[in-house]
Amino acid sequence: MSNTIPASVLESKRIVGHRTTAPSCALTKLRHEVAVLQAKHDAANRWGMTRLLWEKVVSRMTPDQKQAELDALCKMWEGAKAIEGDVNAWLPEQWDALYGMLHPLYVWWSREDDARFEAWEGPVPQAQAGHEPSSAPWAYSLRESVFDVRREARERYRKEYPRHPALAALEEWRRPISELRLSADLITARSQLRMLEEAEVRSA
């Protein structure tokens, strides 16, 4: 008698094995995704609390203290940029922390910079007496002229008083995903995981 297992039996075993392996792989993948989301959510929560505390600290600083902190953080940015691509290069989380600390100081600096520019620029062209700028025929050309004058003045001012490159980089910074967004994603992933686990138990 032959001991050869029929091909149909082997195929059925292969199908059963595939059916039992596929859900397990999906479960493993989803559990990993939930763990990653949980870690990101916890990090976002810590970052959010730290950011709020830092903003309160900054709000109590004097202008000189704010400028000193801003200068120190800009120096830190220069040091981090100098080692980009190196083995000791900063991680994304470290950049997020630096930009998070820079942001409230940047908001303060921008207000101060606008005030300095207004004082540096002097008076701007005004509407003619007795005319409503919105209805006068020369209103559009005057507004356009004023815009061009201010833009050119801003460019001259910036050449004379350059902005630190760290502040320009801050404007390009993409903030970390919010804790609320991560919470929603985590709830969805956990729900999917629970449904998959229940389905596997029923099929066992």
C-alpha cells in the first residue's frame, strides 16, 4: 500500500494553515500599531504639558530674559545644525522639543520686531483729506503704492536687522500630531484590535 498523501489532502491542510496564520499575522501587526500609537500618544501628552508650562514661564519673563533665552536656544539650534548627518545628529523628537521652546519666544520676538519696524519706517502715505479711501478713484492705486513701499521698506529693514535662521526654520516646522488626533487614532485601532481578537476566538 502506498504511503503517499493525496494532493487534495495536502492542499486542504495548506489552506487551513493559511487561514489560521493570516489572522495571527494581522493581529500581530495591529498589536504593534496600537503599541506605537500608545507611545506616540503618551509622548504627545508629555510634550503638550511641557509646552504649556514653558509658555507660562515665558509669559513671566522680562524682555531682557526673553531675549537671553531666545539667544541661547538659537545657539543650541546652530550646534544641532552643525552635526546634521553625523552619528550624533539630533532625533526628530529633539528638534520638536527645541522648536516647541522657541515658539513662544518667537511670537514675542515677532511683535517686538514689528514695533521696531514701524518706528524704523516712519509715517506711511495717508489718504487725501476729505476723501473716503474706499470710494475715491485713486484709492486702489494708493493702496497698491503703499503696499509696494512697505514691502520694499521691510526688505531694507530686514537687510539692516537680519533675522536669525533658527526663526526662519521655525516657520517651516511641522508640529507633532496633536494628542487629540492621536487619541482618536488610538481608539479606532483598539476597536479594530478587539474585533479581530473576538473573531479569532470564535473561529478557534
